Amino acid sequence: MANEELTFDFVVVGGGTAGCVLAARLSEDRDATVCLLEAGGSDRHPFIGIPAAVQAAVSTRDLNWGFTTTPQPALDNRRIPLPRGRVLGGSGSINGMVYHRGSPLDYDDWARGGATGWSYAEVLPYFTRSENNEDHPASAYHGRGGPLNVSTPRRPNRMARDFIAAMRSLQFPECTDFVGPAPEGAGMRQATIRGGRRESTATAFLRPALTRPNLTVMIRCPARRILFEGKRAVGVEFVRAGQTECLRARREIILSAGTIQSPQLLLCSGVGDAVELGQLGITVVHHLPGVGRNLHDHLATPVRMDMTDSTSYGLSWRALPRGMWNVLEYLVGRQGPLAGNVFEACAYLRADPQADRADLQLVFQPWKPPTTFLPVPVGHGFGISPVLLYPESRGRLTISSPDALDPPLADSGLLSHPDDLPKLIRAVRLCRRILAAAPFAPYRGVEVAPGEKVQSEEELAQFIRATAYTVHHPVGTCRMGSGAAAVVDPTLKVRGLEGLRVADASVFPSIVGGNTNAPVIMVAEKAADLIRGRPAPEPVRLRDSLTPALA
């Protein structure tokens, strides 16, 4: 007989961005018991709460799984870091807090590709449901009163305005709302910050729900595999204080362990390519060869300037008085630079004039990247990270061990498609033009990456291979759709199995043209309705001229 203390109606595996939303929404039904199983610990660490401590949070071992890719042949065989949050709130507790949704056309692509019910008009109500936007009024595009606070930086670094001015001087438009009807151009970007503190789904959704008697949260309890009876998922094997235990689910198990670990758990549980599982000695429960495939991410490369001017964020003797004042004003009133996320301005552009949407993101950085053991910049500088929004390259997530506690093998396939590298080369040349524009002239910056001597196509290609990195938006390994490559159907149920769904960035059929945190929240909001059997909200009726606003 099952242990009733470890039996619930719903078991959510992974207390990250999606899992916290699901646990909160599912537990709204008081007659349903919910257990949230999280491998990491509490999100009370000080580096999490202070928005400007992003790099410190990522660099803290207890908060980050510390995954890397396998050696990437097109990137000089380097292993590229894949930071993933190992804490309540998941990667949303250590990320850059940027609020963006991608292009409206991205979701229409999903729907056309077989993800019925996931068009832009159909998912927009789930975006606005979760949102409390401090700076934009309630509208078809924005929500007021939702759990997640979204705000614009109150005191951005002066150089962020210079970036926007530089873009304007080159005839690029200004954008005042990157999730509005025309998200193209340069502007200030919004962040998930409330009152000078990071806002994650752990703080916004989960914490208010913790008083509910039907919700149980178990931390520091990593899952090892899903348990099946025939083709039905019935439980989860996990480790608590060194001992193996089992949770039982009466109704459903929802995997929300993320793009890296959701497919890993499926594979370790016998769901995946039957031949490959057999080679690892894993008993095959269900042959589903799409598990782990379609891995892709946003790739970027650095364009950086050093300077002696102390306007940028950074530690120096000249900036010491200002820095001490900034610490004091944050401690007293949660104000000043520490209350912001550092990445305050960006631009979305069409590098390809024939593109129907922005295909390039330029992230302005008013700081010199840390190069010492300190997780903060020493000295001063500024730069731009051009991000390839729609890479053609695809990789794969596999395992080398049947134990889900062993690191998986993440081959992101970066720059494996020949079309991606030329786009990044063009992006670097564009960034150089922007940084050479008149608004930046007073800073007398000196280019240190790629460096003034790096000019030819081959030299730039070599530089990109040696320095490119992802911006930590892996998606796609449990692809949603209706074809043979799909892992989950449009209701997020794992194809061919019962009692099991996946809800996180792994279900994205293709990457969206922007940061992925807000889209993951949307997926979880929609998943909660699907699981609870609630009707979807009416699709938003938008003027025809607004829906294809990027065209």
C-alpha cells in the first residue's frame, strides 16, 4: 500500500520558473493536493535578492548546476557554460531579470508547425494574466494586478541613454515598449524587479501559496526517475538526505525541470530512443526518439571597449566614493544602481532587411566584464553583445549514465549551421559602428574585443569561434507539436504515455526572439489551465496592422 504521506494528486518535478507557477496555480483548487519537488535549496541567498548581483548569483556554486556543453567543434572545441538555477525559482533566481516575450510571429510559427492553440492571439492572455506592469497601463499587451512585477529601471547608467542616442544617430528607431505592438528599435528594457528586489516566480507565485495546507514543497530532493505502471506515470523516485524514496501521483506528474534536466529524467526513466537506451542498460518504457533532440540556444559574441572614464559600473579608486554611496542608498532604501539589473538598454533590429521580424538583439553593457575572481567588474568599460535571435544550428541532449544525478551531455551544436556565422560577423561590424558614434566619443574608449587589428572576414570568424558564448536560453529538447519529432502534444502530454506532461522551455518548438523567462511563465500558466480542465481565455482580438507589426 502506498505511503499516504507521500501520495499527492499532482507531483511537479522542478521548482524553477515553471514549477513555481504550476505549484501555485494547481494548489488554488483546495480539493487537489500538490507536491513540488526541487533539487536545490531555498532562494533566500542574498545574491539572489539584490538585482545588480547577477554575476555573483551565477558564480555561486550552491545556486547553479554548473553544466557545460560538450566540446563544440565550431567554437574551437570549447565547452560553453550552461548556467541553470539549482534553487527555488530555478534559473529565474539567478538570471538577468529581463522581461521580454519574443516576436508575436514566433507563436504563430508554433501554431502553424503543429502546436495548435499556441498562436500569439491565444497565448497573449496568459502573458498578461501573470503580469503587474508598473509603467504601462493595462491593455491587450500588458497586465496590471498579476503576481509578477515588471518595471523599468528607475536610475539607469547614463551610458544607457548614450547607447539609445548612438542608435538614433545611425537612423535606427527608438522603442518604448519591447512587448508592445512594434517591438523593434533601441530603448530601455523592463525587468522583473519589485521595490529594488529580484522578482522570480518563487517570490511572486510560490511564496504567497505556501500557507495552503494542500501544497507541499520539498527542497534538496533531486529526482532520479519517473516510475511507470505500464504506460502510465505513477510516481517519482527521489533522494532525500541520502536515502531513496518515492512520491506517488494519483492524477498527474508534471516535469518542469528545464531544457536540460526534463529530457534527462525522461531518458533515465526509459523514455527515448529505444536502441540508445538499451545500450545504456535502461529498460525501455516507451520509444520516443525526439527526447533530447532539437536543443538550441541564443549565441552571442563580445564587442568591448576599455576606458579610463569612471562613468560605467565598476570598481576603481575614482569610483570608490560613488560606490560607497550606492551601497548605503541600497541598504537604506533599496534604491540606486544596486536596485537595477545592469543590463538596462538594448535594441532589436533586422540584420537581414528581408526578415519579417527583428533577428538580432544588441545588449548594451555599461560595464567591463569581470576578469578576476571577483564577480564584479574591476575598472571601467562598455560594450555590446550582439545576440543571434534565430539560429539555424541544432544540437542534442543525451546521457552517458542511467543515473539522473550524473551530469547529462549537452551538445548545443553551436555554429554547426553555415548560415549562423556570417550573421554574427555582420553583427560585430554593426556594433563597431554604434560604438564609434558621436554619443560615445567623450569616453574615448579603446576597442579590446575583437580589437582594431581584427578586420577581415576570416579574422572576425576566428575571433567569434574563440570567444562566442550563449546567453543561457536553451530550449527545445521536449519539442511540442504533432509530428514524429514531437515529444509532447499541444496539451503538453508526453506522446504515447498517460499521467505525464512537460511544461518548461524544453517544449518550445523553436526559440523565441528574445529572453525566455516570460515565455516559460506563459507556458506554465497555460499548462495549469490545461491540467485543471479550465477553458482557455478568448484569443485577443488585435488589429491586423498590429499582429504582424514587425513585418
